[in-house]
Amino acid sequence: MRASSALCRRGMTLLELMLALSVAALLLVWAHAFWRVADDGASRVSRGAAAVGAAAASYWTVRLLTQRAHADSLAVADFRATDVEARFASRCDDAMGGDVPCEVVLRVDIDPATRAAALVAQVAGASVAQLPLGSSGRLRFLRSGAGGGEWTSRWEPSLHPPLAIEAVGDSAAIFLAIGVAR
């Protein structure tokens, strides 16, 4: 007697093999697409985190420079400013872990290529920090905190520096207290 052909056959037919390979190929394409999306997302997060870290470091650098600018480190008449630039004496870290007198320049710069404004901090002529302000920016100075604050766009040499500097742009405002460590 002959055994039934369905029970005796070994292996797969060509159609079954092609179907199995097609399913495997689809799974591999799907896995590859999923992996690329996940990898692109991770790269974007990593780049975003680096940008946030750089902005935070710039903010803390500028904040420290303005906090260290106070009457006993300033030749008081040395604080002078317009709506796009402020120059003042402060204390900067040195290589030995101490601090030394230094001149700080805070300036609103507009990139000609992108038309983006940024607050740029310079010490001894070298840029040490840059904070984006949007498509425009200006500086203003807090003369008095009474009655909601009295602000001015220029600071002529006087008996004391302003209480604070504010860099104002269309997408950011950065408030920097002078000589106040918090």
C-alpha cells in the first residue's frame, strides 16, 4: 500500500518558500524603518540637549559676570551703556582658582546672514557666551526698583551702576541683576 502523498512529502513547495521569504523581507524592512526613526529621534534629542546645555552654560556665565560687578570691584564711573552695548568692570576666574579684575562687554549682535539677534558677552575681547534673543534685541537698565521699576536705555557714568541689565528680544528677555548673588 502506498502512503498518502500529504503524509510523505518532505520540505516546502516553492510557493511556501516564496511566501516565507516575502514575510521575512517585510519584517526586515519594517524593523529597519523603525530603527531609523528611533535613531533619528535619539539624534535630535541629543543635539537638542547639547544646544540646551550650551545655552545654559552661556546664561550662567553672563549671570556670574554681572553678579560679580559691584561697587567695590568697579571703578564706579566705569559702567557705561547704550541700548546695544554695556561695558563694566567685573571679577573673572583665573587659572589658579581665584578671581581677577576684568572688563566685560555685553552687546546685542545681529547676524547678517540669519538676521537673528543675540546677547554676546566678551571678556578681554574674546566672546565667552552667546544667548539668542530672536530677530531683534536691545538692552535696558534698571535705575530704581520703586513703583514697578524705572528703566532707561542708556547709562552714563554716575555714582553707582544700575540695579540690573535686561536684554530684550522678540522671543526672549534675559534679566541680569548687578552685584547680587542668589
